[in-house]
Amino acid sequence: MHPQIIQLTIHQDPQEVIDLILTKHSNNQYNLMTVSPAGSSITIDQIRELRREIQLMGSTNRVIAFYSFEKATLEAQNAMLKVLEELSTKHFFLLFTSNIDALLPTVRSRCSLNRSYEVRESVGGNPEINDMISAVRKGKAAEEMAKSCLQPGSLDDARALFKTIIHELRPSARLGDIWSQQSIKKALELLALSENNNLNAQLSVDLWVLDAKSRV
């Protein structure tokens, strides 16, 4: 798959996007590798070590995700060019960044820019969606389904809703809450289907609510 630069807001968790991508490409088996800044930057030594590791481990397909790639040094970005040229035909590279302008033009030219996962978040969360989630969890799904937040006008609205649900449930899921984990999984599945235009907007949202209600 073609390398992608994925622009996120600074508060977003790249793991949410990785989960979605792996769900969308579930027919293929990919091993996940991640590279994060070592201190304040991603260094050329990290790029060199990654290249050696990939070559030693053989040709297994991998998703290779770089977190905060805007922190890569110029030397690291130049080294990354060779990695993309040599290895991107077998492996899927994801370069996450909150600042596209910090990436070299030569790096950007070798990747597709993907802003479709970007979610504009308020620091305090989304009270309306949190209230809806709480009500559904208390068995009040029927009342909630009539509310405007669960009445998407388009597939884009439905996708935005699923991304917000995933974001709001992520903290409790990380603490081991099974309901939140399963609700995120369902939202990811429906988001993947909506990205492929295989569901209409209202049906996709109704399916999420009914699934969440069934596990109360």
C-alpha cells in the first residue's frame, strides 16, 4: 500500500487510526511496528535500526507507524526517503503528524496525505455524545435514537459521530471496561463499512446503538 502521511490534531491517539486501518484491511495479515521520538526527536539512528530490523525479519507484511513524525530530524527524514523507496512496496508506512509543514517536501511527495481521520476535539470532550453513551448504557437506547446527535444527515456525519464515540470511550476501554471495548470495536467496524460506502448513514448509526444496547 502507498505510504501515507496522516494529519491528526495534537490530542488524537494514532492508535485509534491504526485500529481502523487494520480493521479495513482485515483480509491481509500485517505485523505492527511503531517508531516514537527518542526524547525530543526521531533520529537517523532509529531509521537505520528500523531498516536493519525489517531486512533481518524477512518479507512479512508490516504496518510501520511513526508517531509525531514532525519531530524527525532532517537527517532522519532524508534517511526515510531511501526506506520508502526500497521497502514501501512490501510494507505499509504511516507517518502521523500534527504539523505537515515540518516534513520535507521530498518526503511529502512520496506519500499520500490523508486528513480523513482528523477529528477536531474540544479539550473537555463532547458532553452531548457522552450523555448519549451514558443513556444507551443505562438501557435508554429507544429515547436516544430520536435525538439529533443520532440522526446523521450524511455519511460524513455518521463517520464523524463514530470517531467521536471512539474518542470518548477510549479512556474507559483502556481501563479494561468490556462494554467500552466492544462498543469501540463495533464503531470501528461500522466506520470501515461507511468509508467504503457500504451502509447508509442512518442504518450505520442505528446498528451501533442496537449493538451497544444488546450488551447492557
